[in-house]
Amino acid sequence: MGRLTKGQIVEVAFWLILAAFFFAYSFEFNNDIEIYKYGATLWPRTILLLIAVAAIGQLLDQRKNGDTAASNTMAAAHEDSAQETEYNSLGWYINTFILLSLPFIYMTVPDMYIEKAGIPEEGIAKVKIIAGIVLFLIYLAICWRNHVGAILTLPLFFAAMMEDMGFYALAPVFIIGVMILMGERRITRMAMIMPLIYGILIAFFVSILYVGLPTGYISPFYEFGSWMVNTFQDVFSK
């Protein structure tokens, strides 16, 4: 029977708390949809359920197998990250807190600056893009020293930026980022897998759940998202 580390417990607890928080929040928009009998909360709650199941499954697997549960790719990812900080050290918690704060900084600070500085509408996109680039570069600079924190933060970054930049533009970057964090380094393999996962996700939401994915609202992401929507609508309508 493997012994759970504090880092493993923290990681699983984070995902369960996050899933519970957003499940409670889903009651705020639990409305009926005329064209979809299951309502507005089915697909978000489905994803949250999968997150909770995956987190519990990971905990049970780590408890049973301990360190031997890690795959070769995960082991390689930990080696590449050169993470020297122990999970139970104060430095690791500070480092993780900084990483997890970055998405929330993106969600609050640019809007505060735009409002305070009176940035005109045409300048909002520039502020958001610059803020996103700067914070993501900070993320890249820190994440190689904290593999667990990097894995926890990446989906939050994806969610925080999705409203502004849209699913269609961000999803390929997110998918590649997940593969890199999981230890994949073969460019040709990532080039083949990323479009496959991208297409499956879009088909799942558009043709099965009938959910319109965010296109973003700032240029040029909005234009790209709108073009992708029109393209996929043409494909699925045939």
C-alpha cells in the first residue's frame, strides 16, 4: 500500500474543491433551454463530475501503488521540470500560490486598469492581450520548477482567458500544453494528436450537447472563432 504525499493530497483536494465550487455556482444559470431539453447546466456538470471522478481515481491509484503508479511519461516530465522543491516546504506552497494567482490576476487587474485609466473600447483588446502574454510568460518561467502547480494552473488559465479569446483559439494551445506537462516531447506526435482531440471536443459540444462554444470578443480571436463556427456549422450540417 503506497503512502500518499502531501503534494498528492493537495492536488486531489484542489480539484475536488474546485469541482464543488463550480457545481454550486451552476445553480445560478440552471435555466431551461428551448432547443435543448437537458438545460444549461448539463455539460458543465458533466465535466465537473468527470473532474471529481478522475481526482478520486487518481487518489485511490496513488494510495494503492504509491510512486510506482506514475507512468514513464510522467516521470520524464518530473525530471524535465527539475523540481527541487519538496511538496511539504513553504517555498513550494508559495510557488504554487503564485502560479494559481496568475489566472485570477488576469480576470481582475486588466479590467481595473481599463476602468481606472479610461481606456477606450478600441484599446481594450491591446490591454488584455499584453496582460495575457505577460502573465503567461511568468507562468512559463515558474512552472518548470513546480510541475504540480503548473498542471493545476493551466486549466484555470484556459478558463480565465476563454471569455476574451475564445475556445477555438485557446484550445490548441491548451491541448499542447497538457501534452508537454504530461511528458510528451515528440513534435510530430503532438502535431497529430492535437487536431484529433480538438476536432473531437468541438464535435462533442456542437453536435452532441448542442452547446455554442465561446468565440471570444477581442480581435483577432473573435474573427478566428467566428470563422471556425461557420466552418464547423457547414461541416455538421451536411
